Amino acid sequence: MAQDILGEKKYFAAANSGTGFQSYYKYIFDSNKFDSLIIIKGGSGTGKSSFARKLARECEKRGGQTEYFYCSSDPASLDGVILTLSDGRRIAALDGTAPHMRDTELPGCCDVLHDTGKYWNVSALAQRREEIERYVKERKERFKDVYCHLSAALAAERVADRIIEKNTDIPKLDGAVSRIFKKIGVREGKGTVEYRLTDSIGMRGRVRFNTFCERADTVYRVTGAGWKIFFSRLIAAISEKKADTVLSPYFLDTESFCGVFLTDTAFGGRVAFVRDECDDTCQNEDRIINTARFSEVKEKQERREIKKVQKLSEASLLSAEESFSEIRGLHFILEEIYSEAMDFKRKDREEKAIIDALF
């Protein structure tokens, strides 16, 4: 589990999904949005994440704000940060290695490369080449297993989705959304859409960040089996209003969403809609939207089918987590190998110079 720091804006920039690895780098880390963008290259254990944290600490020390993007496979590590400095400048730093594979889009004038691999002892690593190759190969095989399990989980879940959608009273649902919009006072904006993922599965199991709720003035928690179709209709209505929105794709099925954040409404302030899988986690001050009101499945055979495929999906997700636990062991072995070959003193000196030049 990533460290839970109160008030920290925590997100993911990618998802391990039922359709493979899905990255949102091109939306989140678009060079055109920043004054400077640092692409960090290097292997496991070379301090890519620690450099991003150094940048974040320096920004916050100087009165700026940071958004943290954690690795979807290892939420103890950072994939990147977005810094908003007190003078208004925006700086981003991100891990540009596989599976993201990011290179410069605006070389020199915005994007710069920082290669942590230049601080390792190549001769020492060459002596352990066969060992490294074996662990890298094993890790790739376990990732194949992960995506097979996630694909099976999604296939089963979509069977239930089709039954639930068929039994959903769309006019009734749309009417409820319309009433909520009037209550919170949805404002017309520029229709901008940002992506900030709050849900993930990886080497530490399921991880969900509560950032949308922490940032919101008003929170709606969406419960019940019809949550996917509710979010679909909600987002369609928001699009018609051209409201400025932040969306959180659902990790397993990134065509669906599990969180919506409206940045400005007339009566509700900043409003979050979040999926809540456990009713007992709902706070008293939050609004509850029980989708059973719109998506009641009456046929016994269909209810049995939903329960059956939900069990299949849960079993496949558990198998994915078991494969991830094997990946975790291999990941830390590789990190240790590369860390032992690093000249961290030189790295710290040169990164300090980079930070001093930026700030």
C-alpha cells in the first residue's frame, strides 16, 4: 500500500486491466501542459522514484503544490509528479522506462532526459548478466499470467454487466442524475476532461486512493451492482453540460469509470462521485446513491447467473494477485542487484544541481 499522507494528491497514471496495460501518460504528461518536463530513465533500483520525491519536496518547501502519480504495479514507488510552483510555473517529472516508454516530444525547450543508468557500474552488472536475464524473463512470464487472469475476470464481469444494463430503467436513472445536477448547480465550462486514476491492482493487491473524496466539498458514494451504467449516464450528462471534469477509469475495465470529480459547481462546490464497494464505509456527511433503485434484476435465473460470474471474476482477481506476489519477489531481487551497482553519492550531487537550476 502506498504511504497514506493526509492531504497528498495521490493518483495512478496507468492501470493493469483486463485488456492489458493501459497508460494515461499521453493525457496526464502532455508536454504542452508544462514549462518543463523531466523524463527519467534507468533500471529498477536506480532511484527514479526517489528523484521524483526530491523534486516534490523542494516544490512544497517553496510553497508549491504537488500531484503524486504512483506506479500501478508497485504503489510504493512513483511513476511521476506534477509540480505547480508558487510563481505559476508547472513542472512534471515521470518514469520514461517500460512499460511507459516515453521519449522527448519538445526536446530541449521543454523536455529533458535524466538517465539514472549512468550512475551504475556496468562491469559489475555485466558479471551478473545471466542472473539478470533469468529474473527479467521470469518477471515477463508472470506478467503474462497476470493479464490472462485479469482478462478472465473482466470477461466474467461483463456477463453480469449486460444483464444489469438490460434491467436498468434508463429514464428513471437519467431523471435522478438531472435532479442531482439541479441540486449541486452544475456549471457550463470549457468541457475539459482530465484523467486521474484512483484504483489499481498490483504487487500489493488492490489499492484505492481516497483523493477525490478528500478534495471534494460534496461527496456522492455510488453503491449497488448498477454502478457502471450510473457512471456512464452521469458522464454523458456532464458532457452535454460541458462541465470541466476529472475522471477515474476503473482499473479492470478502463472503458468504464469508478470516479468523477466536478471541479466547480454553484451549490455543491467541488463534487465527487465515487464507487463504494462497501456500504459500511460511507460517512454520515456523504450522499448515498444506491443503484438498485434503477437496476433491479427480478428474474431468479438472471440473479443466479450474476452471482455465478461474480464468483468467477473474484477468483480470477485473486489469481492475478497471487501472480503479482511472485512478481514482487522478482522485482525486489532486481532492485537489489542494480542498487548494489549504483554510485548514489554522484547521483545525489548531480540531481541537486538539476533541482537548483529548476527552482
